Amino acid sequence: MKVYADNAATTKISDTALNAMMPCFKDVYGNPSSLHSVGQNAFHAVRDARAQIADILNCKSDEIYFTSGGSESDNWAIKGTAELMAKKGKKHIISTKFEHHAVLHTLKYLEKNGFEITLLDVYENGIIHIDDLKKAIREDTALVTVMFANNEIGTVQPIREIGAVCRERGVLFHTDAVQAVGHLPIDVQNDNIDMLSMSGHKFHGPKGIGALYCKNGIRLPNLIEGGAQERNRRAGTENVPAIVGMAAALKEAADNLSENTKKLCEIRDRVIDGLLKIPSSRVNGDRTARLPGNVSMCFEGVEGESLLLYLDMVGIQASSGSACTSGSLDPSHVLLSIGLPHEIAHGSLRLSFCEENTLEQADYIIEQVPPIIKRLRDMSPLWERLQKERGNA
Amino acid sequence: MEYSEKVMEHFVHPHNVGKIEDADGIGEVGNAKCGDIMKMYLKIDDGIITDVKFNTYGCASAIATSSMATDLIKGKPLSEALKLTNKAVVEALDGLPAVKIHCSVLAEQAIKAAVRDYYDKNGIEYDEAQFHFNETHEHGVEE
Ligand SMILES: Cc1ncc(COP(=O)(O)O)c(C=O)c1O
Ligand SMILES: [Zn+2]
């Protein structure tokens, strides 16, 4: 059986998105800035895509800016706000310990350039405390940026409440919603969001395309200078096929949101319950305030990379936050941020599902994971030691 | 990042996995915090490694290097086993991705630790310098 369960890394493009894109390569190949009819066709395609996305997020068309993806949107929102607010003497930014590197590294860059950064604790369940946020906001706070849903452990933040606090205190609020858009209901007005980052490839759209929602009235300075595209705010000839594909994918995701959520929660909960039967296993992060398709667990005494490579051999594609998969010496900062010790964080497994996954696949995973864990534990000196310490050997 | 076929072969079907209950020398190196621990068991007869087994907690390159290293020292005299370097193990595996080199250093250390354990248990004198390595699996020791 083949089970692609790494949809948080990226998704397969949907037929709907691909079919919407094809004409943009063949017939609608013009430059949207050209005044002739070929260009105008492309212009209309981009305009319609923008309207579609704005409609789904409940904002105005001219509050959507196309970018090259989630990373660019995060960079733009954060660096732009920093520059804007520094002029008013505000050089303090609040975020969380477990943001994506697109946010954390941007903050680190700003810190080197004279900004002060406060990273909120996310506690054992991977969710911030609103009181911590209230206490952290200062006179000179320029921005609060908190991710909508975490890419590794899938926990979902109380975004509306965070936004409400920011509104009340007069602080701008950005959210990295790359993992949430297309998977959770989002209404930027109701949710009190000033800026939001999204990325096409996380919801069956194409890669290398994203958008930033930026509420009208916030005059973000440009990140990419050049031509007059995106109402003079983001230069570069539009990636018309990708823009159209992203809009089509989002429309499909939004239309099927409640149905997909129901299905995914069923798969997710079945896999979690099934894998929790493995001794010395645990779920990372809150079990309910969690993305519908996210399973994140740790298995003591095994190392994540070995686990995921053995899973690949039986047709299951997953990911891990172990040091050896992160390419660094430490396990992922996300797992450490929820208080896991290094040796447990090394044994992490993330399965992220999409609506194409099935309950049969869930059962297949539940059947395949335990023997692999057993095999790895049987050859693990760490497991041997743990068993001895616990008097099981 | 990509592993060579050799690495995958040794990772999927590692050689010499297990323990030797009446081992003459046992060496354990690495630590859980870093994500890899290697434990090497040696059976030694008349200065020759007659059997070797390992247990490893770690990534694919840690497991593959354990497997390859045990292959390379099995049946060899101790003097030769002590000369085995990480570099030789990595070469025998047709290389490792650069970010993975640090996962391979344990094999050489585990062998040395096991031989030293054998010397200690049998009151055999040895030159300390021969066993010069950082006990606490220093990730910085890259070749
Ligand atoms: C939470 C989060 N933010 C940002 C990104 C970066 O998005 P992109 O790959 O589109 O630049 C990702 C993707 O991995 C993500 O999961
Ligand atoms: Zn490793």
C-alpha cells in the first residue's frame, strides 16, 4: 500500500488546480501588465483569482498581494512592519518560541538590527497563554506575530482572542497561516487579523506561490522593488498559472472544508489511538486544538530518521523532527519548545494527512509502525538502558 | 540529501546486529541527547576479533556505519582494528552526505572503547594515546 502522509511538507497538486493552470501556460500566456488583448486575458485571470481568495478570507481584493510563498509573505510582513513602526520609535516584537524559521530567522535578523524580541512560551500543549501576551505588550510593541497552526505538532492558537487583545492595545497582528489556510475556517475580519501569510502548496495548489493579506491602511514598505505590479507594492511579473492554480485549489478546499475536516479528524484520531498502544509513546501538543490532519508523536528509544526511512520502505511517507532529519545537531525547536527532552524529541514522527487519505491507510499505518518500532528498539542501547532503569529488563 | 546505495543496503539489512552475552570487550559511546548511541561487543581470541556485534540507537548513517565497521574488523587482529578510521568506514560506504559525517564518528570510537575494555579486564597494558578520543561523543570532531 502507498500512503503519502507528509502533506504538511507539501501536497500533491489537485486536478482542479492543474486544470485551471493549463490554459495559463498555453493560451493565457500574456503579461498582465500588457495593454493588448493577450495581456488583458492574463490580467483578468489574476484579477479573478485575487477576488476568489479575498472572498474566501473575507477581505477586499486589494488587500491580497501575491508573493513567492509563505517565506516571502512572512519576511515582508515582519520586516515591513518593523521598518514602519521603527519610525514611530516602536522596536519591540512579540512572537512565539515555536514559529516556523521563516518567522524566527526574520526576527533574529531584526534583533541583530536593534529590535527587541519577546518569544512567548507555548507550554506543554503547544498553545500560548493569552495572559502572557497581555503582559508582554508594551508601549513600544510594534507587532505581534503568532502562527495560526504549527507545522510540526499541528496545534492551533486562539487567533481571534490574540487579535482582539492586539486591537484593544493598538498593536498590529500578523499570523503565519501557511498550515491553516484551506484547512481551518478563517475570516480575517472576524478573527481580528491585520496581516496573514499563506502558501499555495500546502492545500493542493502549486509551489512557489503565496499571498500576503495586508489590511488596507497599513502602509507596509516594499520588500521587492521594481515594476508596478501588485499596486506598486511587490514587483515582478506575476506567476499567472501559479496564481490561478492557488486560487482554484483554495476554492476547492474552502468548498469542501467541513466534509474534509470530518474525514481527516476521523483518520487522525484513529491513527493516534492506534499508535498510542505502543508502549512509551506520546502525542505532541494538544489533542483537540489541532489541525484535522496532523498526527505528531514520540516513541522513546528510537531515532526518528531511521523510523521514517523504514516507513518509506513499506510505502508510508512521513517526517520527523529528530536532529538527524533537521540537518542540525539539535532536534526541532518546536519539540523542545513544548518541553520535550532531547532524547525523546529525537524519536518523533509526524504524519500529516489530506482528504485523499483513507481509513484503510490509517489501519495500514497502525499495522506497520509497531513492528518497525520494535525492530529499532531491539537494537537500541538507549531502549535497553531505559528498560533497565524502569526494571523491565 | 541522498544516501548511497551502500548506506541504504547496510541500513536496511545491517550486518552483525545483536549482543554477545559473554563478550570479551564492550564499548558504548555517544549519548541520547545527541541522538546516537553505539554499543559494540567483541569476542577476542589470541589477539584476533573472532566475533563482533553491535546495537545502535541513531539515524540511518549511524546504523550503516556500525554495520560496515563491524564487517571491517571481523576476523582482524586488534592492532588492525585499532587503526580503523571513520574516514575508511565512510569510504567503504561510498560516502555520506556532508551533514551526516558527524553521525559516523561513533563507529571508530565504539571499537576503541570495546578494545580498551578488553585490555582493562585482562590487565593488558596499553598506550593511552592509542585511545585518544572524546568520550562524550563530540559532534564537532568531524573528519
Ligand atoms: C508554518 C509555515 N510557515 C512558512 C512556511 C514556508 O512556506 P513556503 O515554503 O511557501 O515558503 C511553511 C512551509 O513549510 C510553514 O509550514
Ligand atoms: Zn545521525
